[in-house]
Amino acid sequence: MSPEFVDFNTRNKDAKKASKRIEEFLRSCVKVIDVKNVENHKDYQLLDIDLLCIVEIGRQERSISIEIKGDTKAHYTGNFFFETISNESLGTQGCFLKSKADLLFYYLIEIDYLYIFPMEIIREWFLKMHKNPAFDTIFHTKKTHTIDSNGNYQHTTIGRCVNIEYTLRSLIEQNIQFREIESMINCRCMVDDLCFEANTDHGVI
């Protein structure tokens, strides 16, 4: 397993690009009242929540929390990367396992392709798969070393590379809903994309 080295500034730039694109997409929905970026709010950082989407459903306003994963490599590796440990030396749990968001927006930056998963349900699926004896064969471990602009080591992140086609096929077989949006620039966000059926506990504002 050869670790990958990623510059912190590049990663931060990719994250901001992904957030901006997701905000634009959400605002294209006629039922969306507002989108709030909370990436820099400490309380939401602790919950691994990036956006709050305020949407009108049946004359009621509901808030949907979103975690964004911007990926620049998935379009050619064919794998999702689910972070399980955010800092190896500290042993801190990765955002995929601890995020309190309602939805995971997994955005393939280079091809403007979006996958939307109910966060708790996709995590339960992942943990259920972890009990499979073939888990380590199917979901390969990957380490990423983050460095600063001067090339100095900061920390190591660990996650699992999960084949995209395998994931989608497995979710379909288990009747787990998700959204797959090709070429976001040509699509308008719909209320159904927010997976309300899978998230029945949205708080009414």
C-alpha cells in the first residue's frame, strides 16, 4: 500500500470548489429556500457538516444537513474513498464514520458528477459489509499523507477504496436509495434528490 501525498492548500481548494458547485446545484431547486455554508463554524466542524439546506415541504420549512466529499481521482480510479481515520497518530475517527449529516454528497470534481447518499444508511451498509470475510479484499485500505505548502508532513489519513460499480450494485440489491446525477451543469436539483424517504427525522424549523 503506497501512501499518497496531498498538499493541504490543494485539498482545501478542491473542497471549496466542491462546496461552491453543490451550493449552486441546491439553489436550482424551486423548493430550496436557502443554503448556508457552515464549513467554518466550529460547532458544525465537530459534526462534520458542511452545508445546511433549508427546503419547503408541504408548507413547512425543513433543514437538511450535508457533508461534502470532493474527489478529483474517482473518475479514473473507479473508487469512492471513505475516510475511516482522519489522523492516524491521534487515532481520530474519520468523517465518514462520525459525520452527523443527513446526506453525503460525493462529488467527482473533474467530471461534474454527483452521488447523493443518505449518510446514516450508507454508513450502516459499510459497517455491515465490514463483517463480510471478504471485506479487506473488496475494500482496499489507503493512506494519504497531508503536507503543507513547503512539503512538511502534517498528518496521515486512512480510508477504504470502494469500487463505485460494486457499491451502487450492492445498494440497489438491498433497496437502499441514492441519487446519481450526471453532468450537474445540465441538471436542476429536485426535492427527490434530497432523499426524504430515507431521512424521516429532519427537524422542522
